[in-house]
Amino acid sequence: MTEEDDDRRGRPDGHRYDAPESEETRVSKEWVYGVLGILVIVLMILIATGKVQIFPG
């Protein structure tokens, strides 16, 4: 194929079509984002209560 053919199949923003994610991949990402969200909330609570100091002093 030529480069011109490739350009016609691409989207206007320059990215190619991405196939939909599998159910397993989607569920896995949901768990990872959930765990990261809980970790951030716990860290924010520890900083707000003074258990973890950002600037020692």
C-alpha cells in the first residue's frame, strides 16, 4: 500500500481506528482506577490530618 492509501483511512485527527476493548481489559482497568482512587483519597486524608508531612518543618 502507498502512504496516500494509509492517509485516506486515518481519521482527521491523525489517529487510526482503535478496536473496542475486550470485557476482561475493561474490567481490569476499572479495578486499577478504583484502587488508585482509594490510594489518592487515603493519602489526601493522611496529609490533611498531619500524619504525612509534605514540607517538614
